[in-house]
Amino acid sequence: MAAISGIQFEKNAKGENTYVRINLKKYGEKLEPFLHKIGISTISKTEDDFEKEWKNGLTGKELLNKVKNHIEKLPWKK
């Protein structure tokens, strides 16, 4: 088997290939569909999730208004 840069096979005590180590920086984009299919989150998926959440986030003014409204509804003693 030819050696390929960024891919290493690991053998068991019998000399059989049991694991493969793959450089994700080099081959991650090509592996992404396979990893997604078996349910593994990839770095880019995590970044995508963050970006979606960030777009739906509150602005500073919206946050301030929500906090003020919440505080005004608290059962303060008068």
C-alpha cells in the first residue's frame, strides 16, 4: 500500500490495519459528508451553528429593553 501524506494506518498486534488517522486540515472537507452521515459534528458545522445563532441574537438595545421590562415585572416591595 502506497504511503499518502496526511493518512496513517495503525495496526493491531497481528499486523492488521485496524485504525486510520487522517489529517482533517488536509482532507476534512472531503470527509465532511461521511462524518455528517455518521453523526459526527465537524468544526465547520459548529461554526455554521454559531453564525446562525449570532444572526438571531439580540442587539444591545433589545437586551437592555428586555432586562428593564423583566425588572419592572419583579414583585418589588413598594
